[in-house]
Amino acid sequence: DPFREDVSLLYANDHGDKHARFSERFTERHYETPIIKGVVNQLRKWPADLFFAFLAACLIVASLVFLIFVTVAICVPTVVGNSIENFRIEGTPILEGFGASPNVYFFKLANQNWSTKEFCYIETAARRHPDFNVYLINLMKDEPITASSNEPVINRTRLESASNDSNSYRSPMLTPEDRLRQRLAHENGNIRNMDVSVDKFFRGSKLSKIAKILDEKVLEMAARAQLLWSVPGVALRPNMFCTLDTVKSFLCNNRDECLPDKMATVEPENDIQLTGVPCQAFMGFIVHEISRNYQNKNYTWKEATERYCPRLNYCPEIRILDSKPKCPTDAFDCPVVYSSIVMHVT
């Protein structure tokens, strides 16, 4: 064997014998492929000290890789938790009930007004689903007007100062819509109002520097995607409140014990989105796409799903629902809204 001759001539007997015995045991196994035999032959030519140094290096590299995996496994939940905590610190009490009760989000921009019928939809949704936290989110271009700019951020929104005062909705300084929103929150324990500025809402995200210049429709889309990426729940328009009866089943995979569904569920035609887990890939994709193409004023949920899933019949990250009809108006349950109408008339 020419390789054995090389070993016996080049190295001392004790090293050569030890190396030869190791090589013989290695080759006695079923590693008979040409590649493996070539590797073994090359290793036979190595000095014993170099060979064991190579093994030590391999062990060190494997240990480093293992350490990296462990570090990622420990740090990722912490990063996710921190991003969610930022939502709370910025004055948005959006995590009340997170993990216990699902959240429902009704968005509007400050220059938009909900009609009486839409408020009736919202109250009906809250009364039909007392297990849901219902958020009425008013997204403003500027910070809410505050009594004192020296107060902590967490105390400076109209929402939070009002939520502690049972008679705040009687204030003459409020608009009729603000008064009705606050009365709804006072009379229904699962409704929460939120007045939040665009700067505060997107602070720390990819959209923080461009959010104010987004087209209004794209801004609302970005806000929904950003919120659902951070805190799971259901985002929809008031006139689609009745779909909660069916879509809430997509938040969990198990009826007995809720196992959060990792897919995003969307109904592009009627603007319904929901996620069961934070950091869902599709919602992150939308935030990233808007940050790259913020000048596109016609970006829609339908376009986003088509870009993310070129084959709509197979898209493992998204569940696309068929278009659903608008909710009927003959099943309203909105005593607060109705009484406010009567009070206004009288």
C-alpha cells in the first residue's frame, strides 16, 4: 500500500501505528464510495497532530453553531416581546387582554367620520362578542391636544384621560362623534377608544419616516398590517361586523385549547384581515413593500396577496376567503347609539 509506506517513512512509529489503526477501523466500515475513499486516503497522508488539530477545529465550529442557534432561540421571543412592549409604552393600551381575549380593530383616519349606522354596527359587534376586546382606533396626523405637555406620554392621550372619568363624554369640548365613542366605551366594558398620532403609532417601525406622506388608503392599510404584525387580532370595517361569527375560528387551530393559527387570513374585496400570531410573515411583507414603494397610491390588499402568492391556489402563509355579503341591518343591538339619537332629537 503506497499510502502506508508514506506513513511509515515520514512519521515516527508510535504516531504512524496509531494513525494507521484509526484509518483501518475507519475503512472497515461501509464507506466504499469513491468520494469517501478519497477523503480517507487524503486523511492518511496527514500527520497525526495535524489530523487531531483538524478534529478539534471541527468541534469548535460545531460548538459555535450550536451556541448561535441557542442564542437565536432565546433572543427572538425577547425581541418580539420588546416590540409589543413598545406599543404599550408609546401610550397605546393595546395589549389589555392579549393572550386571554382576542382583539378586534376598527380603524379610521381623523378626517373621516363614522356614521350613526357604523357606530351601531360597532356596538352590535361588541355586544354579540363580549369575549372580544373591541378597539376604535382614530389615527391622527398630529398629536392629540393635551392639557399639559409635561405629563408622561402614557397619560397624554384624550383616550386615557377620558377613560378614567365616567362623565367625560358630557364635556362640551368634545365633538358629537368623540362624545359617542367615549359613551360607547363607558357603557360597554369591552370597547376601548384610542386616539393616536401617526408618529406615535409607527415609531420604531420601517414606516416611521414616511408614514405621514402616505396616501390615506395606503396609510390605513399600513396601520392595519403594522398592528397585526405586532399584536394579533381581527381588522375589519364596521359594516362587516357579522363576519366575526365565522372568521374568529381562524384565530385558533384547536377548539378545546386555543393553538394560535400561524396563517394570515384575508378577504381582499371587503377589507378583512386577521392573524393569530405576532410577526406573521405576510403582514411583515406588506410593511416592507409599502416602505419600498410608498409612492404607489393604489396599493391594495388584493395586489399584496397576488405579489406574495403568484399561485393563489397554493399559498401556505395566507388563507384567502371568498367575498362575503355586507351585514344585514335588521339585527342591530345598539341601545347606546339609539339613545344618543333620541337625546339629540329631543
